[in-house]
Amino acid sequence: MKRLFLAIAVLGLVLPALREVEARTDISIDFFYDSLGSDGNWVEVADYGYCWQPAVAVSNSSWRPYADGYWAYTDVGWTWVSYEDFGWATYHYGRWIRLRGRGWIWVPGRQWGPAWVSWRTGGDYVGWAPLPPRGGRDVFYDNSPINSQVDVQFDIGPGYYNFIDIRYIGEPVLRERIFAPEQNVTYITRTVNVTNITYTNSTVYNYGPDYNSLSRYSARPIQRLTLQRQADADPLAAARSKSVMKVQGDKLVIAAPQQLQKSSKPIAPKVVKEKLAQVPVERGWEPAGDAKAQAELKQKIKAEDPRMVPPPSTKPREDAAQSPGSSSPAPPATIAPSVRASPAASAGPKTGTTPAKSPGPKRNPPPDDRDRMSPPITRPSAPGVDAPQPNVPPSRDKGAKKQKPPAMPSGAAPVIPTPPSNLPPDNRKQKNEPTPGPPNRDVQADSPAKHLVPPQPEHSRKGPDKKKSEPSESPGQ
């Protein structure tokens, strides 16, 4: 009898462990059903199945995917590091669609990738757009390369893109730099598609824009991170603790599985808010105009040559890092170690505001002057990293509305946006004023500051290099 009780006790200890191992090796789409929900709702969409919509996409009509975060260059290419709690799932698995009158909705997928986006660059601009699904309920990457014809093959219009000035690609807070989407047709005509998503040894690589070229013109060094995948981690436990993706020093630690298994039986979320039938999907071509104008723009995009990228008009940065493909790549930044893991931001345009003319080469100060204008900023580090902590956590207004700029004349050069006049004085950026860098914290850390972003800069005096003969510049330039 004692032996029987002992055997039952041993089985009680072993079976949960076996179930946990099985869960780690055989995770299906219900991984998202059990991990997402509090930040949004599941809906059933005709032709796409069960999809998830962030609550912020409902409360803020100007919200866009791949906006609240920054770009880092890792072992697998351009990788999106999100500040949103749901970003570990929605920007690395699956695709996005925009429903008319409903906003952006995420369609789950089974293959992990550094970012599922289409890339465009040329002149002084760089832009990216979330990839929509090709169709069907089971979104899974079929290992086929996705190249510069993606806009035509996936039917991606200008309205899907986020465009910024090339000088800000290395900044840690990009949502304040994104131009108003109403002007995207202008930027589309001045850029070419350079998407390059490949698949090698069960790994997805997102190359896109040439790292070396963007590094030369980025006002801040583009962050370099080493991707470290935790093969022995429990993804479900990591999702509950919001630590699926986290930045630790110069490493991006990932506890998410490389692939999710296809479920052998139909699985549904526990709570489905509503069922959407026959809701039109917007492809982003509306800003291009009527059907004739859209057809002409599509023809222009189809004839693009990704090897003929128009060069920027601004002066390249003298201390630009080497290409990641070189044998001895330079460190991610040539600034103080306290900010090496997260490059500090520089002053620039607000999201959704009227662009202003990009400054010429003479407005880019030499590296030593730039360092004096933007001293190193301390921020909290991830566990195990010795770095100073800030005294006051940053804050953010997720519900801020974008102000639509006036229409740009045909052929006019796009300009850097300026902040709307109705912002409070302490939110208006001044010339040559630095934007604090992001905290070097866990991307999905479960802490009181998980919804916060770096604080808005305060007023600073005008730069000494401003001349009377030059036109006055907008705040935030």
C-alpha cells in the first residue's frame, strides 16, 4: 500500500512536468488566444477567421501598426522593438489588414519573423508598411522570398505606409517622427521598394534597406542587438509575465517559439466580441486619387528598380558604423556606454503634422557638436545590467489625435512636419533640442512603467547658428 501511495505521488510530480515540456514543443495558435485579450478583443472576420484588434486601434482612429517603437539591426536583419505590450505577438507573427470603418486588425500567423513589413527608401525618406495576408485563415510563411514587387503582389497602397526622414531611422521613439499618411503619395513617388525577406535554415531574415547606407545618414547610430532565443523557456509563462521579448544590454532575448504548430482541430478564443461579415478591406490606395491615378501609381511601382535608389540630399554622418556584413563591424554607437543599448533621439517633426522643408547639409553639425547638444541620457537597465536609473518615469498619451496637414502642391518637395499649435507649450520641440532615449528596459516587462515612453522635451533656446536671412523654422525641426 505504501508503494502504491509513493507511485501516485511520483506521478503527481512527473505528469505536470511532462505536460509543460509537451506544451513547449507543440504550441498552436491558441497560444495567442490564451495570451492576448486584456489589451484588445477577438473578433471573427469573414475570410480571415479569428482576428485580434488592439483597444487603442478602436479608441484612436489615427493609430497605426509598427509606429510605437523603434528599429534595431540584429542577426536576422531589421527587427521591430515595440513599446506596446502586445507587440511581441502582433509584429512578429501574422499580418495586418485595415477594415473600412473598423480600423486595423491583426490576423494571427504561425511563423516568427523580425518584422513583417514592406520597405521603401530613396532620397531623404524611408518608409515601411505592414504586410497583409495573401488570403485564407491560416497565415503561414511558405518560405518563398518576398522581394521588391511586394507592393504589387500583396496590393499595398500608400495609405499603409509609415514614412520618416532618413535622419531619424536610428531614433528610439519613431511615432513622433512619422509623417501624416495623407502625404504618402508624394513619398511613394520619390522612393523605391527594397523589400528583401528571405528564409534560411528555418529562420526568417528581414534585410530591406541597406544598413550601411542608412547608417551614414542617420543622425543617431542605429541600435545593434544580438538576438538570443531562449529555447528552454516556457512561452506561456513568459507571455503571462510580459517578458516574451526583452532588451538586456546589447541583446534582444526572445522566449517565443520559432514556429507554431497547426492545430489538428478547430480552436476558438474563449471570448469573441463580435462577428464581422463582408466588411470591405481597405488596401491603402485611396490617397492616390481616382481609379486612373491609382493605376498610374501602380504602374510606376511595378517598374521600379531596387538597385536605383535615389541618394539623400543631406550630408552623411562622419562616424557612421560599418556594414553588419563586414568582418569587423563597428560597435552600435560611438557615444557614452550608458546609452549604448538605446540610442538617444534628436529633435524632429511630430506625427501627423505638416511637413516642412528638410534642412540642407550645412544644418548637420559635426559629430562633436552633436554630442555637446545631446549629452548622454541615463535610463533604467534590464536585470543584470549595471546602469543608472531615472528618477521620474516617462509618460505618454496614447489617445492623442493627429492633425491633418494642408494638401501639398503637386511636385513640391516634402518637408518635415511641425507640431500642431494646440499642443501645450511643454510638448513643443525646439530647434536642436534632444529627445530623451528610451529606457533600456524589458520590452514586455511587467512593471508599473510598462505603458510609458520617454518624456517630451522641454523648451530650449534657439541655436546660435540661425541666420536672419534664413526663413524661420518650425518647432521640432
